Amino acid sequence: MRKGLLLLVLLILMSGCSSSSLEEAVRNSGYDHDQPDILYQDDENGIVIFLTKNSQDEYMIVQSTYKKTLFDNFKVDSNNNYGVIVDISNRYEFITLDAIGNESDNPKHLVWGGVYQYPGAEVVNYSVISEDGDEIYSSSVEINSKHVFVDFLQDDSYISGAEKVYYEVLDNEGNILYTQ
């Protein structure tokens, strides 16, 4: 009986450190000023991008990592967050060159961002530019229905010399809506 009770207490303690849904895990990771809206979720790479508000009531988009626990619960790594304050009521766009898992043997590099209030925006073409002004990588990525895009870079060499990222937002007919 004691062993059974001890096992039950241990299971409760282990499951208490994580959440049954990713949305709940995000909400419990320190972003409790607003109900978070998950904009992108990648279970394979453990990445979540969500919209929430900060303590000043400003909207922000946060990219974080998470993992599934032994009991298929979710645990967000709030030490690995990157947030951008956004104005979702007006035309607004951003793009970020980022890395996750820097402390691991296999960090993953990605380009991600958001595009708001551009009717018909469907694709982002981007180029990674070196310190010398040379294009070292370019690609296209679709914007999802929640206005964000994520593209994983397969080769770390694109990152090592990266200075800037130029991009264009295009509609479904290939018309440029915005360029930077």
C-alpha cells in the first residue's frame, strides 16, 4: 500500500511540472497577461510561436521551444524565448534570423516572422546577406493562415556570416506588396 501511494505521489509530482496542452503550457510559462493564441506549432522541432500581451498591454509575438514529457504533457522552455512587440491593427511585418538549441550539439537555425494587414499576402521571399554584402542564401516561404512564416535553414554556414535579411512580401499572383 505504501509503495502504491508513493508511486501515485511521484506520478502527480512529475505530471505537475508540465501541462496537458501546449496552450496551457504557454499560459503557465510567464505569459499570463492575456490568453495566448498559438500561431505556429512544430512538434518535430519543438517550436511554438504565439501571440500574447505583455505587462504594458502591448501585443507581442513570442517564439519559444517546448518538449513533450514522458506522459505526453507539454513543458515550455521559457529561458529560450524571443519576443517581438507588434502592431497587429496596422500594416506591420518583421523577419528574424534565429537559432534554437544553441546549448545542444545540434542547434537549429531558422528564419521566421509575421506579416499583418496585407490583404492577399501569401509568400515571403528572403535573402540572407553577408557582412561583405553578398547573398549567401535565399528562399521562399508561405505565410500561414495566422500571418506567420517559419523556414528552417539546412546549413549552418548561412548563419555564420549573416549580417542582414532582405525580404519581399508577395500576393498569390506574385505582386510585391512590401519590400525591405
